[in-house]
Amino acid sequence: MMNAIVYEQYGPPDVLQLKEVAKPTPKNNELLIKVHATTVTAADGLMRRGEPRWGRLILGLRTPRKRFQIPGIELAGEIEAVGKDVNRFKPGDPVFGFTGFGAGAHAEYTCMPEKGSLALKPANISYEEAAAAVDGASTAYFFLKEKANMQSGQKVLIIGASGSIGTYAVQLAKHFGAEVTGVCSTRNIELVKSLGADKVIDYTQEDFSQSGETYDIIFDTVTKSSFSRCKDSLKPNGCYLPTTGLINSFLARWTSLTDGKQVISGMSIEKNEALAFLKGLIEAEQLKIIIDRRYPLAQIAEAHRYVDKGHKRGNVIITVAHDN
């Protein structure tokens, strides 16, 4: 048996309960991971609330399907056992990775397929830091490099520059040679500057869309803006990158036919290439990991309440203790 966070209905953070459940057993192509750290992300909050509504087609219409009832999409831990067909990892390997739609990271143990989004943990950081360097960093990499094909010398605006995706987006854009402008609140200006941003816009004092500046890429990491608002701030053939939004994708098709400006959306699910790249940056001490708060597994509802406010700086970590 093991401890895990379980939710059997959609709703506020109080639907999350710490329960004793059966410890999973790895299949032939799976790994059993002893989880040492995980995170609470905005995506975890959406899944807990059953939002957006169309997502319930996957998660469960009225209540979460059983396989989604243990949440959590990021983890760092140690391989405890492997199935007989596994060759990529061995027991004792320290790893960090992304469970994706499989969820299950908010528990003492979870199973993942050998070919899942998993890599050896960078040797120079803790399990807590490693868990914080999975989804936000790999999502930033996916949008900036794989979707927008960012080039050195381009100008990029990052909305939500102090969040779990934004803090990595600022650093990766600078690594790729871009001129970076971050958008954040007053209290986060110095943080965003410390990550390498060339300029910082305080959204409580200034509207970037009214400045007259134009950018090759506008990356909205928190989906607080819209293509219609950002369109005039894009250069010809520039692109707007929302992390979510089907409507933006439909708008993109029409706009790209009229003036070349694009909306590029998508979902980063397979993250092995990104994790390998990020591991190299972290071990070369070229990527800072920002942790806002840490909570034990038993206080996960409190962590969700904090994340739901929408003002976290970087990442919120859940530490998973083991009796042994």
C-alpha cells in the first residue's frame, strides 16, 4: 500500500484527499518510480475543476475516470523496479519526467512506460528542483524552438514572464539569442530582470499593445491576452503563441492568408528531446530554477488554493516523504 492524493469529483481544492491505496506494479514495459517530489501547476487546477468542459470527454463527464483520480503531471524520483522488457533504465536510477495524461505523480509511487517522457535527473540539482524543471521548461522549449523556430536576433515578448513557463521562456529565449521583453506585475520585475530579460513591462502600469513596439514572437504563457489584442504588436510574418486556445487556431488560418501573421498553437506531450536538452543546460549551470513554495503531500489542497490565485512565481513543489 502507499499514500496518494485522490479526487473522486470535480470541484475546489477540498475535493483532494490523502488516502491509502494499492501500490502499483509495473507491467513488462513499465518502470515503478519512487516519487520524491512533484508539483502543482495551473493545469492540475484545471483538471481538478474539470475545465475546460470539453476536456471531460477525456477525464470523465460527470466525475473523473478512475485512471485520472490520482493527479500530478511532473515528478522526480528514483527507479525502484522495472518490467522484464525494460532496457532504458535500471533500479536505482534518479529520474525526472512528465506523466502527461497518465497523471499519477501525486503519490508515493507511480508507474510510467519506458518510452515515456523521462530522463536521468541532472546530477547537480535536488529532486525538488528537478521536478520544477519538467513541464514549464519543456513547454517553453516546445513553443519557442519547435513551433516558432526562434532565431538569434529576433525580438520576443513573453506574457507571464514570472510563472512556471515564463521564467524558463525568458532564459531559453536569451539562450537562443533573442532580444527579450517580459511582461509581469510590479513585484516580479526584479526577478524577470535577473533571468536575463532585456526589458520588463509592468502590466499594472503599461499596456504593451499600446507601446508601438513590434515583435517577431509574442508568447502568451498564461493565456491572459488574445490574438486580436496582440496582432498589431506583431511584425509582418510574426507569430502569436498561446499555450492553449482552439479559437486562436481558427483565427490563425484566416490571418495567415491575409497578412502573414500567424497563431501557432499545439500541445507538448512527448518531451524526451526537450528533457535531454534541459538536462544539459542545467548541468552546465545555464538555467535557473525558480521555486516559490514547498508543501508536503498532505497539504496539497493548500498548495492548490495558492496556485489557483494565479500569482505564483516560478513553481510550487510538493515533497513526498517515505517512512523508509
